[in-house]
Amino acid sequence: MSTALAKALQEWEIQEKEFQKLQETHRLYLQKLDEVSKLQKNFAASISRQRKNIKDTSQSLKKFSKGLTEEEKNAVEEVKGHIQDMPNNLFQMEAFLPKKNGIYLSLVLGSVNVNLLSKESKAEYKDEYERFKLYVTMILFLLTFMCRFFISYRVVDALLNFLLVWYYCTLTIRESILISNGSRIKGWWVIHHYISTFLSGVMLTWPDGEPYQSFRNQFLAYCLYQIVVQCLQYYYQSGCLYRLKALGERHNLDLTVEGFQSWMWRGLTFLLPFLFLGQFWQLWNSISLFRMARLPECKEWQVSMIGFCFLVLFMGNFFTTLAVVHHKRKNQGKTKML
């Protein structure tokens, strides 16, 4: 037997042994997957049972509000305090379990499982989401700047509006995935991107003409300003979340800061004038478009529709910002009292 053949046969024996080890690893992997699947079902059932027990306990404690001694009242209040914390803890536990997609994700993605089952994968997806927003925002800034100062072709404006539609549509999908994985995005912040998607889509269909050209520069200047404010918000939120994660006080998928500490207030007070200016700019856009819609030569339906969208955005952003400021000032007062 030649030396080359002997060497080849020896390499084959080594490869065969490695393949047998790989088969054993695959068998063990499938076994663990089956165990994890059973554990997930049992864990989900335990969480549902805990929720039912918490509800029953809360209802039973309401019956003992009168005729109690001081010691019994303290015991009941202590139990109520523990019960108040348990739903939030159960919510965080449930974030690591597979669950059905919501209506929006079901329509867009079908029944594909979008749950991320480890803290590392959740954190990586969240970080990638933030980078995606920042990179696309930079591209939007460059394209908007070119349209505002150098290019005045309707086809390039259409490209910008198409990019905005794609961007906001993608954000709604990514945020829905974050919500399915335990993120606390809710309320107006979810609705905002749906309205922005619709507004950009209507802008895309607005035909070229005198009404469009008269509003074009105002809209492009508004887009440039909003992009700058979004970058400021990005760095404010990233700084807050980085500091809170370093202190171990915040969940990996938080997008906005719901808690309050004194050092956050300094950054927020810096942002507030920029936020309010952008919101009142939305109101000014709405007023300008409603005035335009009343002109006899203005026949496009897009004018009134975009004006209405800007009005809804202003009202939602303005009152939500006021609510956040009120909440933070209230928490600041409680902190000082303590």
C-alpha cells in the first residue's frame, strides 16, 4: 500500500469518527429541544395558573377590608404589596416564552415564530434595531438635504417619500417583534409610526403642481429638523439606557425610560425645547395645508389628508410629551420627599 493511500485512509477514519460524534451531538440536540419544548409548555401553564391565583387572592383580600386589627391590616397590606409586583415579574418571565404573533405580525409574517429566547439574542436584536434607525436616518438626512438645496425634481422627491414609507413600515414590523419579546413600547408610540407611514404614502401620491411646490420646501425643512431631533433623542435614550443597564436597573429591550432619576432630567430638559418646536411645526404644517385646501385652484385630496395627519401627529406628540414630563416631575417630587 502506497504512503499516499495509507494517509488518505487514515484521514477517512478520523473523519468517520468525527461524523459519528456529530451524529451523537445531533441526537442530543434534538433530545434537548424536545425537553425545552415540554418545559416551555409547563412553564406557560404555571404562569397562567399564577395569574389566576393572583386574581383570586386579590378579590378575596378585598373582602377583609373592615373589622381587622392593626396587625391583620399590616399583614393584608404586605400581601397586597407583594401582589402588585408579581404581574410585572410574570410579564418579564413570559417574555422568554414562545407566543402567538399579534394581528399585525400575523398579517405581515404569518405564523413565523419571532420570539428570541435568550437575553443575548434580545439585546443583539435591540442594538441592531437602534443601529438600523440611526443609519437610515443618516441616509434620509443626506437625501432630504439634497432635495432641499440642490435638486428640485419630483422623481427624486418621490424617491425620498418612498424611502420614508419603507422606513416607517420596517419600523412598525421591528417594533412589533420587540413588543412580542417583552419590550415596553405601547400607546401613542406604536400608533405614531402607523400614521407616519400613511402620511408618507399620501405624500408619495401627491401630483406635481403649484400646491405641491408651494408646500415642498416647508416639508423638506421640517424633515431635516425632525431628523436632527431624532438623532438627539437617540443619543439621549442610548445614554440613559447604557447607564441604567450598567447599574442593572433596566430591562434589555426598553426603548424609552419610564423610571426617573435626577441625572435624566437634565438631558430631558435639554431635549424638550427641540421636541416642542418640532411639534408646533407639525401644527403649522397642518394649518398651512388646511389653508391651501380652501383655495379654489387646489383640487388634490392629498392636501386635506396630509393636513389631518399632521394635526393628529401634533396632538398625539404634544399631549404625550406633556404626560411624560408630568410623570417625571411627579416622580422627582416623590424622590425628594424620600
